[in-house]
Amino acid sequence: MLLSRAWEKYESDKKIEGFSPHTLKAYRLQATLLIRHFNDIEIGTLTTEQLKSYLSESSEQLKPSSLAHRIRFMKSLFRWSH
């Protein structure tokens, strides 16, 4: 499944679970950045090393709290996808 399709399904599930619009908006931004970075590839083809590299690059530009938010989103998305 492409990252973009995974995001659509994830977002739908989280709406049903009652996630706040604010949380979903913040997660949507993180999903968009992830999709752009990896060119919307199949979610199952991403490796741990690729994701660590993405986070390492992000850490140079983000405050610790913003990086932590990105990590929380990614953990949630990838747990959901498996």
C-alpha cells in the first residue's frame, strides 16, 4: 500500500476512534512530509534505516518537542499498518 493510501485509511480509522481535529491536522502535516520525503513509496518497503535517516535529518531542523511529535506519529502509523 502506498504511503498516501495508508495515511487515508489511518486518518479514517483515527476519526472513528475520536482523535481531535487538532491532532489529525498535526498528523496530516507529518504524513505529507513523510510522503514527500519518500516519494509516496509502498509503506512495506521502508526500512528501519531509512526511517532513522529521515529522523536524523529532521533532528537538525526541529526543536526536540517537534521531533518527538514526528516520532510519535510515525510509531502510530507504522504500528497501525502492521
